[in-house]
Amino acid sequence: MSRIAYVNGQYVSHRMAGVHIEDRGYQFADGVYEVIAVRDGELVDLDPHFDRLDRSLDALEIAQPMTRGALGVVIDQTVRRNRVRDGIVYLQVTRGVAPRSHPFPPDPESALVITARAMAPPSAAIIEHGVRVVTMADIRWGRCDIKSIALLPNILAKQNAVESDAYEAWLIDENGIVTEGSSSNAWIVNADGALMTRDLSKSILGGITRSAVLDACAEDGIEVLQNGFSLAQALNAREAMVTSTTSFVVPVVDIDGSQVGDGRPGPVFQRLRALYMAHLNPR
């Protein structure tokens, strides 16, 4: 079956889909995006994704492409037309097409592209054995809370991870504090047994999976310290993990070649993964 994309009001063949060469997303990375998980044919945490999309659009003064209700219908149709049971939806909104000039164009018309594709969850081997991460300096801009399509620093970080045979790259700020991964949020269980993750600020993207795990922890009585942690603390941690829409919850057993804890996924990870999987499969 050929894939179908939604592009500015039309469902078209994915292979033939395209945008104008003066779309400001193409020219300036002047746009935002969301990645939404699909589980058993259902969209996961759609409203929180819409809320974050609204915040990103508002921050960049980009007009909503359509009402939330209409957008939900288009996303659902894209998923169904591609027959995706387990996978992701990619949604991108840009400021639209205009002659190339840095200032906002007058009366811009937002451009909307949506795709959907199957994607397998993290493998059983990853869950059983854990993954490696490497670290590098965080060179991103000062508004990482906006889910901007300007992702070149993230791409460089992810490529560094790939070339290092690692699953992810953790970004370290000028104070030696872990901000987040190139495409995930970072967590540790510190040497004292406390579960920690970076607090929300302009320095990190508020992950939807991060938020769901925090809610599940609150309901289960698990305390989480949201005040950030240093690379030194991470290297001395009992456990570490990453969360994201595509990774769910994945254990980290090695940071920069240094073993985390006993080198195996630990009990806190096992509990958080169970809680999140229950969130994904509430029935």
C-alpha cells in the first residue's frame, strides 16, 4: 500500500508530496512540529500534544492552521489512510509561503503537513539490556521549550551518538548540568536513591512522555526531584533512563563508557516502564 500525506488541504501520495520552495519552513526553519505516538490504532496523549503545539505557535506568532477539532479529524484520517496500528504521526506547521525576507510576511497563511508511518517500539533487547549514551556540550538556542523545526544542533548530537555506537546523546550546559537528550528527556536515580529529572524551563522541551511519567509517578506515590542533575551525579547514579514519544521509557546502562549502577536495567526503571505501559494500554 502506498503512503498518503496531508499537505495544505489535500491528501496526496507521499512519494509525490511537496511544498513550495519559498515555504518559510524550507527557507528559514520558521515553523514548529509535533510527533504523536499511535498505539493499537489510537493516538496517544493527543490533547497534551495539541497544548504544546499551541504554546509553540503562540511563541513564534504563527497562526493556527485550523481549529483543534478539524486538526484532530485530519490527523485521524491520515492515520487511517496509512493503516497505522503502531507508529507515529508527524505534524508540521510553518509560517507559510512568502518571498524570502527575514521579517514576518504580511497576512501569512500557515502551511500544514501531516504524515503517519508504522514504527516498532523499542526492542526487547533494548529493554532487557539497556542502552549507551554519550555526552556533549549543549549548543542549542535559548528557547528549547519551543518545538521548533530548527534542529541542526540536535541532529549533530544524534549523529555523534550514532558514530559512537550509542542510543542517544545527552546535552550538558555550561554549568555541567544535563539538560536533555537530542530527542528525549533524561532521568537518573541518584546515589541516594532519589529519582531526578530536569525541571521545566526555556532550556528543555517539556516532553509529553516525561509529563505522563511524572503523572504516573504522582499517582503511584513515587517522588521525583525536578531540579536537574549534573553529569557527575549521572556518572555516579544507581540507574538512568530516557523518555520520549518514540522510546517510551528506555534504560541507560552506560554513560560515556562508564557503567551506570550494576550495568543492568534497575527496579525503578522497571516500575516506571510498567506504569507508562499501563498508561499506553488503559483498557
